[in-house]
Amino acid sequence: MITEINAVSFRQNLGEMLNQVQYRHDSVVINKDGKPVAALVDARLFERIRRMQGRFDALCARIEAGFTAVPEAEGLAEIEAVVAAERASSKA
């Protein structure tokens, strides 16, 4: 479960929020001025996110290396064309 809470309430209920994350493996999204600014997740989930981030960064680097010879404007135009075609086919 994901709980959303404002920063003031989070500060006032820190112990309860920590217990919720530690024992129930819930997540807490902390809002400030109605916008999410941080999240509290249990340590196991955070470790998974860190590993996934590392793999994602490595994949991005491989993709970037594979397309170094393609000018940026040309690559963006191709991406926009594929997105437009996909949107058109999903509407049909």
C-alpha cells in the first residue's frame, strides 16, 4: 500500500511511518505544497531500485554507444515518427 502524507504530518508521525514501512512493507509519499517531493520505502525495495537503476544506466550507455553516429535531430525525428505511427495504430 502507498500512503500519501504532507511533510508536516510526516514529521509529526515519523515513528508511525517508519513502523508502517518496516513491518508492513508499505511506502509513504511525502508531499509539500500538494506535490510529491520524497518517498519512504523499506530497505529491501530500495536495494532493488538501486540495482535496477544500475542496470538501466548500463543499458542506456550501450544504446547511446550504438547510436553515436546518428545525429541527435535525426534520432529525435525517428522517435517522433514511430510514436506518431503507434498512436495512430492504437486509435484505429
